[in-house]
Amino acid sequence: MPNMISKFIDKAKPRFSFHHNNDENNNSKINGAEHHHKMFHLSNNLAATSISTHVFGYRDDIRDTYIEPPAIAPTEIEPTKPVNINQIKPPSPTTISNAQSLKESNRKESNTTHYSPFYPEHIPSTPPKTPGGSFLVSNAQASADHTSPAGIDHSDVTRPHCELKLTQFKLERTLGTGSFGRVHLVQSKINNRFYALKVLKKAEIVQLKQVEHTNNERAVLTNIQHPFLVNFWGSFQDSLNLYMVLDYVPGGELFSLLRKSKKFTNDIARFYAGEVLLAIAYLHGKDIIYRDLKPENVLLDAHGHVKITDFGFAKLVPDITWTLCGTPDYLAPEIIQTKGYSKAADYWAFGVLIYEMLAGYPPYYDDNQFKLYEKILTTAPKYPSSIDATARDLLQHLLTTDLTHRYGNLKNGYRDITDHKWFASLDFNLLLQRKIRPPHIPHLKSEGDTSHFDKYPEEIYPYGLKQEDPYRDQFPGF
């Protein structure tokens, strides 16, 4: 175990997500996307489009790596009870707080985690469920700032699609790149605020068979708005590209902070876990499975609060699905077994996240993907001394292969987790209101500070061109 741990920490290699679609009658196929964990393209699926490298595609050095998935054996699984999250308005952000700078650990291989701050757009939204849970957040109350790049105050229940144009923005610098996309930091010429402009090349999207994925991702993101989820503001297109305007989240990834800190104390891990839990429960209340929870996909805003990003694998699933996708270290056993799975898979990943924050490494790790899956399916996690008895008890209820005993999948839903004694010192109502001071506040010199992102060579971009466009009809929502 010590050798495995040191190997994991010393290498600090990016972990990538993968995807293989086995859903029956599924019209929203999402192919595998590169992410911070090792990614494997299954069958003939190529990389996905999602904002980190996830958004942009795949790296050349893993392009030809394939793993054949096991045969499908669908079984019935009781779906997680829908969750609702309470209607409490978060306070408006004030000036950026200064704290001692904590630089992210060196992650040269993983250029893509740096965009998890942004995401896609508006399509017909599903009405929110009837309030009934302890924590409910309406769409209007989910964002600390309702001002769009077009200068419109979107403080009503559903944020309408903005009529945005490329000429309304000043391009600042590249935040990240990929095989068919790029993310820029931009500044609105109307309200002077900073945003992330995600640009995707239509021809490459079509060539890589990512049309359904791109449209599906923005459909999901259009239907969500929460204090701890990245906001979408609008989209548009020209003859060559798709453009999506999203939050710029300047504080970097939780993954980088964790690697710098080695591991977190109970109090620090509890804070981040609490905010993540509220976001995941909110998604589940809308029958959305996230399916790619990991510290690389958890960003920190200017005040130190979390913003979950990268919704490339998120999907509307009222009951069960069979799509084989996610990040190997974080895959629930039922996903690996291709039995069909529900929202309970997100709670397994939530347990892995807590474990990694407290231990500094995930409960299961192996360079050999099949050995990793075997460990997940056949062995119980080993708990280091840094995980105390109370935390261990919670993790044992999350990291269980028995779905009839996994917290989050039982009668009380997510409340079994919030009511656990490990969370006893955390006030979830104050947490949702962002009234609990985060344990780490990113050091930022200005609203447009990009010091937590890698630098990329700039090029001349063919944006805004007017010419023949054979693909416009394939992206009707833009």
C-alpha cells in the first residue's frame, strides 16, 4: 500500500474520464472525454466535448488506446429517491478577499482541469420539482450575480437565453485548448465583467460524432442553476464555430489545493464535501446524474466556495441507465458491472471524494485498469490513521457495493448523509447561504486574474466569419 500511495502522489498524473454508451433507446449518446484521470476510449467512441480537456477532446498519446467493455447484463435497481433543495438566496459577492497565496501543484500534463469553470447553454428547461426537502434552491436564487454579459438582470425564476454576439466581448487570453475547442477569458464590453468563452469548431464536432453530445450537454446545463454549480449565460454561432458564455471561476481546482496540502483535516474536508453534497442533491432532485465527480471537477470561486463543472457525462435519468462512463478511480461497482445504475453511483463517487480528501489518495488505485476494477468489485477500502472512526463510519455507508445499504440510495435520500455525525458540526442552511467562511480563499489581484491557470500560445483565430455553413441546422439551440 505505501508504494502504491507514493506512486499515486508522486506521479500526480491527470486522471481522465471515459465513456461507452450501452443505453437502450438512448438518443443522447455521449462519447468519452479526456479529463484529469486516465481516459480510455471504449469501442469506437472518441473524445467528448466538455470544458476541460473534456470539452475539447483527446490527447494524441491516448487516442489509440481502447478497452472493450464487459457484456451488458441489465438488472433492476431501485432509483434514488428524488431530492429537493431549499429556497435560500445566497448573498451577493463582495470584493475579492485576499488570503495568503497557495499555488497549485505542478500539473503540466493536465491542461484541461483549468476550465472546469465554465459551461453550456439554454434549451427548454424542465420545471423544478415541488418543494419538499430541507434545502431548496430556485433558479433565481442560485446565482450570486444575475447580471448577464448583455447587461440584462436575470433575477426571475428561469434565466432567459441571452442574445449575445462576439462583438460584445474583448478577447483577453486563452485559458485552455483541446482537439476541437478552446476556452478564452473574455471581458464584456457592456458590463465589464469577465467570462469564459468556450469555442468549439463545428467541423471537428461533426467529424468526431459529438453533435448529440454537445447539444445534450447544453440541454442539461440549461436546466440547472445553483450556488455551487457553474452558470451558463448564453450561446451563439458563426459559420465555423459554436460559442458558449460561462462563468469564469478564477480560484483553480480543488484537486490542485489538495495536492498542495497533501490531505485535508476533517473540518476542511467536511466544508468542501458539504457544498458538493448540496449541489449533487440538487441535480438528483431534477433527475440528473452527474457521473464524473472528482476533485478535478470541483473549482473554487473568488471567495473559496465550490463550483462544480464539466457536465459532459451528466444526464437526465429518472430511473436507471446503462451507459459505461466516468473516471476509473471513482467508478461505482454497478457501473463497472454494467448492471444498470441510478443516482446511487454519484454517492459512491462522493464517498471516494471524501476518502481522497482525508487520505490524500483514492481508496482504489492501480496503473492496470482491470486490476483497479477488480479491487473496486472485490475488496473493501483500507483506512489510514488520518481517517478517524466517525469518518470511516460514513465512508463505509457510502463505499458499499450493496445498494440496499448505500447512503443516498435509501428511504431518506441524501438526508442520511447530512444527518450523519461526521457532518454534525456543519450547518447546511448556513452553508447553502454561503455564510460559512471557506477554509481557503484564493489569492487574486483582480476579477480577471488568471494566475491559477496555465499559459498557452496565442494564435490568430478565425472567429466571426460569414461563409457557407453546412452544419448550422445540427446545432439549433445556438
